[in-house]
Amino acid sequence: MKRLFVLALAVFMVAAFALPASALENKFGGYMENNFNTYKSLNYRDTGSSDYSTARSRTRLYYTAIIHENLSFINQFEMDTEWGQQDSYGDLGADGINVEVKRSYIDFTAFNTRWEVGTQNFNILRGLLVNDDASGIKASYRGADNFIPAFWWFRLNNGDKGAGDNGQDVDHYTALVNIKMNNMQIVPSVGYLTSNNVAYYSPADATHSAKVYILGVDFNMKMDMVDIVAAAGYEGGQLTDDVDISAYMFNLKGKFKLGKFAIRGEFLYTTGDEVDSNGNPTNADYKGWYYPEQNSTGANYSTSEFVRKGWDWTKVPNAAGANAVAGNGVENRMEAGLGVDFAVSKSWNLMFDYWWLNLAENNETGNSDIGNEFDLKATWSIMKNLKLDLIGAYLLTGDAVKKLSSSDSSDDAYEVSARLRISF
């Protein structure tokens, strides 16, 4: 199947170049990055089971066929590998077929209405609800530049023919309005997540229908010296016939720029489900800020470098137990950060961050303190379109991690990484 896909892609690209230049405009772009990473205690324990070093590569290629000014065909392809990974192009011989389709959709405008149809990115509430690729439709009315109403629909799962998924269809509908006023932008939204059988997607281990509504608003304001970004949301309705959901989140970011310096601050709060000393929920209703598969796909919002994914897309730190901390999942988080940027020269930029990391609700140990993280990052612009990033992160673990296990002790954790990337 992969070989057929590569062959079809090659035929498509040859056909695109064969068309007359007057009939089609081709646009290409993308990036390639190589990551070199060393991690100590990704599970916050001193057992050594989560200590490792690795080298990875990721390439993303963009191709857009502009048929005419109101019609485009947009594609994004991805290739990932770990150096030395068997059955991939990172293996000895480098003949692995690892091409993935990230996005492929039609973008056209007619009668002041823009339509985007196919597999594309859906970003709602700045990724704190969802920020991922999915198959669906975006429709927006373009009658005015400063007031754009839109309707989005995408399907998370099609289970009509899949007995393993219990026949479940999972759909997300969102109505939103993009309002622009001078240097401000406000985007209120109303969403509805529904499934006829939520066994695979519910944190409540349920086998009944889900009817979850989401109320949210995005805000950003950009001025000469100050940038402010905020998002807030509420989830209500039913996860199952027997389990209601009531959850909310709030995020505030600010940046103050003064010459070569910039000071950044951020606060994030998302509700979590309350658990007892055995890790079992203490409430009949679900209180966690929820989205299906939020720890692997779906919601995607990173803050700190080590505890969250940061610049490394494959790293998934995880402390075991209820209300665990994992990857870019956004449920049960209370975090605050302070950072400083400094442009040393035209070629060098330094960034320092401090993160105060907590769970919004205590885990089974009765604690919420994940720890304090310190990040130091530097970017060297070697030449145009070629950059080297150097990353160091250190986590002083807190009681929410230290008291999880009596069989072994907790350990402070760190990351040392480098990333060489080209963009075009």
C-alpha cells in the first residue's frame, strides 16, 4: 500500500508539472530538522528505565496547486524516523517507505464564502481544546474583513463499518466568529462533540452516547511593545447516559518587548477530576477538561520544555498514577511561567524560562506539586534558512511525583538537546 501511495504521488507531481504554466501555479515549501537528545528520568524515577539518548529526523513538504485565484489544492507530507530505526529510512540501507499524508484539501471561494474541504488542521481555543489534523469542512462568510462568521465540522472516528470501535461515530461541530478591531482580535465559539457510542473515547469507560457542548473565547491584542493572548472555555453536557461533565480552562499570556530584551509570562489552569487515595474518582460527574485522545492526538498545547513536549515532538514524559502528567495533554494543569528573551546579536538569541508546575487536583498521594523547571535555550542563525537550537532543561521534582511509589525513589530530571533545521 505504501509503495502504491508513493507511485501515485509521483504520477500526480509529474502531471502537475506537465500542465501549462498559464493553467496552474505550483508552490513548494517545508522544513527539515534533525534532533539530538539526551534525557534523564523521563518518568521522574531513578530506576534508569527512562534514561536514553537518541537522534531523530523530521521532514515536512508542502505542495499547493493554485488552479486560479479562487481555487487551490493544498497538500502536506511528512517523513519521520529515528536514526537506526528498523523498517524505516533511518535504518541501514535507508530504503524504508515512511511518507505520511498530513493534510490534503481543497480551498475555494465563491459568492463571498470560503470553503476548505478535506484533511486539514483544526485549532480551537489555541490548541487547549484541539489542535490537530482531521478530515472535515470549514465554511466561512467573507462579506467583511473585520467580522467573519464560520462553521466547522470534522469527524474524529467513523465506526459504521468497524466492529472493534462498537460502531461509534464521533463528530465535532463548531460555530465561531472572528472579530477584528484595530489591534485586537476576539473569537467567540460554540462547539458540540457528539458520539453514538463513546467506549473508545470516554475517560469514564462508558459504552453510551456522548453529548458535550463547549463554550469558548479567544482574545489577542498586539501593540508596539506589548502582546496579550488569552483563552477561556467551559465544557458541559453528558459524557455518557450516566456521567455528566462540568469543566473549564483559562489561559493568559503576555509579552513585553524593549529593544533587544523581551519579558514573557504565562498562566494556565484546566480542571481535573478528583480522585481518592486509590486513584478512583470521588465524583459521579466528570470534572476534567476533556477532549478525546488528548494525550496523543487532539489537544496539543505545550508550556515547559521537559514536562511538556517542548521542541521535541516525540518526547512524552510521564509520572505514573492518577492525574498523571504526560506529553501535551491539557487536562488537570495549573502552571505559571516567566521567561526572558535576549537578542545577543543578529545571529544569536537566548531564552530563559522558569516554570511552576502543578496539578489542578491532587493525585492519589494527596499532592499536586509536580516541581519547578528551569529551561535555557539558544538559537544560532547559521545562515539564511538554516538554524541551530541548543536546549537545556532541569526539573526539581515535587511531592506529587516523589510520593507516588515506595518501591523506588524520585529523581530530578533533565534534558540536553540540539536541533538543526532548514526551512524553505
